[in-house]
Amino acid sequence: MGIPLDKMMMIRFLFPAAFFISILSAQSTVPADSGYQPRKERLNTFERSFKPSFYDTEVYLYKKNDISKTAGRSIDQLTTAAPETLQGYRVQVLATNTFDEANTTRTALTLLFPELWIYLVFEAPTYKIRTGDFSNRAEAKFLQDRLKMQGYKNAWIVPDRIIRNQLPKPPLPVPIDSTSVNR
């Protein structure tokens, strides 16, 4: 009176499996009569258009005290490369949740060490004061000892992205005496 149940189950499972295998085995090729041909270019086509100078970075050599090329700033040493960032170390002086405390500490450090770059880093919800750009821990340890002698007992060395070949730090602004009168 019809197909037995076991044969029906076999058809139900084999037919979809055969259909799936036939789809997977089919290749998606472009028919020969479509006229499509992949573009074959010779290597010398690319060699003619390649300009190595396009990939060069600008390297400036400034003479000592050459003000005309340094936008009004004199350079005490030769600058040979553009600034770059790389993995290194900084000394972290403070980690706090209040911006005012971080800013006060940054100002105090700037007055105490005018030659150092002082960084205020915000990683929610913490403000961090870090200083220095050191490629190894030994250099950072020297600054950590100097900071501890100045009263920053909790200063510690942290790994961070640093700026190498950085321009010299500009001098601090001269305070203005608003009480004096020039007539």
C-alpha cells in the first residue's frame, strides 16, 4: 500500500545529502563563451611605476642654532629623524580620580623638572601623571630615584608607548608682574 517506512526514511535522508554534495562539487567557472579573460600583466609594468622615493620619510639635519629652519626655536643638538612612538617606560607619579589633584601635581612637577615632558593620561575613571620617555628600565629607575628624593615616594615605573626623537621642550613662560607700572 505504498512505500515502506524504512525506505521512506532512507530517501528522506539520502536525497538532501546528495543534493548538498552536488552543490559543493559544482565549480563556479566563467563560461568559455563569455569572452572574459583575466588580465595578465608583466612585472616590468609595475617596476616602471614604482618610485622608491615615495616611501622615504623626511629626514632633516639642522645645524646648531639654525633658527631660520626651526620655526624660531634653536636646537642644541642635531635632529636626525622625525619623532616616532615605540614601546618603552615612563615613571608614574600619581593615580587619582580627581582632575584637580592630577593637574596640581602636574604643575608642581613641571616647575620642579622643567626639562621633562609631563603627561596627564586619562583612563576612565583614573587620571595618571607620567613623566619621561625611556627605552629601558635602567634610565627610568634613575628618574624614579630622583622623584623619590623630591618627595614623590609612590613613583613607580610603568610600561607605556613613548615618543622617541622628540623636539626639545619649550621653556616655561616668564611670569608677568601685574603690580608693576611702566610709564
